[in-house]
Amino acid sequence: MQLSISGHHIDVTDALRTYVTDKLQKLERHYDHITNAHVILSVEKLQQRAEATIHISGRDLFADANCEDLYAAIDMLTDKLDRQILKHKEKTQDRQHGRH
């Protein structure tokens, strides 16, 4: 998986970069056809925001999360993406087996 991490009004430190990388690597447990991911970390007043676009075979998945702590926002973001990936995987398997 090709991963790009950028910051908007924030410097992306090595600790943040490794944290995001580790969290997104866990998504590949459920679905290994993730081609690339683009993560944007930003700060708006007191809200920390993390958003990501993931390109998988056949779709683009987007999720975002706001929280007071950036690490918690990253956790919420990966949980949302994980649910979307599982839903996509379930749909493709149902189509392959002829279920509606």
C-alpha cells in the first residue's frame, strides 16, 4: 500500500507518521487490495481533524474524524475505514456468490 501523509496547519512529526502508518497497516488484515491511501491531518482551533481517502479495487473510500486529541481522531478514522472496508468486502463476496 502506498501511503501519503500531509498536514494542514500542523507539522507531521515522525511519531505521528509512524502512528498513522501502523494504524493503516492494520486495515490490510481485512482487505489486502488497498492500492494507496492519502491522509490529511489538520488543526482548526481546538479541534484536531484526521481525514483519509483510500483507493481499493473498484472504489474510493473516504472517512474523517474530529476530536480534541489527534491520536484519538486517528483511531476513530481507522475504525470508520475498517467498517467501510468490511462492508465493501461483504458486498463483493455476496455478488460473487450470487446473493442479493
